[in-house]
Amino acid sequence: MILRNLERQPGRSLVSIVGIAFAVAVLVVGLAFIDVLDLLMNHQFGLAMRQDATMTFVEPRSLRAISDVEHLPGVMDLEPMRAVPVRLRAGHRTRTLAITGLPAAPHLNRVIDRNGGAQSLPPDGLVLSKMLGRILSVRPGDVLQVEVLEGRRPTETVAVAALVDDSIGLQAYMRIEAVQRLLHEGAVLNGAAVTLDRSATDRFYRTVKVVPAVAGVALREVALQNFRETMAENMNLQIVFNVGFAGIIAFGVVYNSARVSLSERSRELASLRVLGFTRGEISLILLGELALLTILALPLGALIGYGFGRLIMAGFNNEIYRLSFHVSPSTVAWTFLTVIGAAALSGLAVRRRLDRLDLVGVLKTRE
């Protein structure tokens, strides 16, 4: 009987399925932002930044500073850095940023693309963010004019060795030895990435606070916590609105479809009650139809939501961050449960009307 009624009203059934599917899509897109940010944090603070702290020095130091840092309390591993502010020029296009000099295959402060792959640094040439290469309109093999903005401010031409599709900011990397050659200086560094013994973190921090050569220390856990708190302030309200909108859409579509169907079939359902059908059985006939429409709408809504999410994420590719759309199985499960819950609530509202069918009117009707 359920399938027969759906066959009789294919247009209305399709509209109901599409309406519920869009409720699923709204919720998929909204909740998927949590997965997108989790993926971004995992790439940035798990794969790329594997150090516990990043130290910066007041001025460039000789390689002897490596030994000094290694003897600080709690330091277990160290990776030197040489960062220098520069202005990159390609014709009339310019960008002012810092070139970060790292070892050939950095293991702490790594260069990671959006797929999680680690990039090694060539002996010569610049490795740029793909977005920076797009801004400067350069490709691997092109030449950039590099104007150093510290010290003697030399100006050199450097080839672009590679572009990396990273997630955050506009980055420029070089082999640390290449940066030193660019600056016409010896083996010096002005920063270091370190891993720490967790039990000695407080002692490490107290010690570096009184070392005059250290300009500052950035702790990865603190940066991660601040990032999470900032995102939570913005995302929690958005999630509440998305769940509310999706629930209202699903409830409205299912309830409207049920009311229309009940209005059209009230005499038929009342007749079945007179013939001996129980309330549960006639409820199954009406609400089972709505349940079938909801089940058919769930996978369609997930596909629509994934497509919308990909389109929305394309608009987030800017100079600050590049996001990749990602939906976890748990997000899909919560989406389905939320929509099913909203549909169930609308079904309960209709079920109360089924209990008040006019059986007496049906008995008095002459055939």
C-alpha cells in the first residue's frame, strides 16, 4: 500500500525527497567545517610543526649557538633556522615576507603540502607556496629578484625551484646554506626549532626567559590551544544555526508532506480502522511512506552537501589559508541522525491527528 501510493504521486514524492535532501546537505556542510579545521590543525600542528618550541634570537648567531641551545634544560632535539625579511619582485608584482632557511630535509619544522606530503629543499632556488607563485605569476624555472631587507640589503636574482600547495599563509623556503650565500655571510642562524622533555618544559621556559640572546619562544601547544579557542568562538554559534536550520527544513518538509497525505487519505485510513486495522497499522501505512522518503533522501543529501562543500571551499583559497573539504564518517552519521530525529518529531505530530480520525462519519457514508 505504501509503494502504491508513492507510485500514484511520483512528483510529490520527488519534491519531498529533494526537500529532505537539502536539509541533509545544509547539515553536512555546516558540520564538515569541524572536520576541515581538524584536518588543517593536524597538517599544521601535527605534520608540519613537529617541534615543541621555536626559539628566535635577538641577532644572528654562529653555529656555537646550537651547542648552547642543546644544553638548555629539557632540550632533546634541535633544528637550526635562518629567517630573513625580503621583498620578492617579479616584474611589477611584489610581495614582502620572510624567507625561511631550513636543512635539506627538515624533520621538525617541515614543509608539508595539503595532501600531507613532506617536501625536501633543493640545494639552490626558492620553494614557494603555490598561492604565492600565483600572486607573483611565476612557475618553477622562473627567476625572481630578491631584495634583502636587513643587514647590507643585497639584491640577488634567484630561480624558483618548486611550488608547494600548502595550507596557511604565503611561505618562501630555501636551503639554509643557500640563504647564507644570499646574505654573503658565514654559517649563522637566528632561530631554532626544538623538542622538549615534557617534564622539563617549565624549567626550559624559565631558563630562556633570562637569556639575553633569546628574543622570544613560541610554544606549539600554546599556539594550538589559542587556535582552537578562536575557532570554537566562531564555529559553535555557526553549528547551532546549521543544526537548527536543517532541523526546521526536515521537520517542515516531512510534516507538510504528512499533512497533505493525511488530508487526502483520511477517509481511506478511517475506513481501514472501521474494517479492523489498529492505530499502529494505519500509522505504519502513512508514516512508513514518510520514513521511506527520508531514507531515500539521506544519501542524495550527502552527495549534494559534498558538492556544495567543495564549491564553498574553493572560495576559501586565499592568501591566509587554503582549506580542503573533508567529511568524516562520524559527521555523516550525526547528520543522518539529526534529520531522522526531525522527521520522527514531525511524524509524532501527525500521529496525534491519526488518533482523531472521524470513524462515525465513515460509518454514516452511503456507498
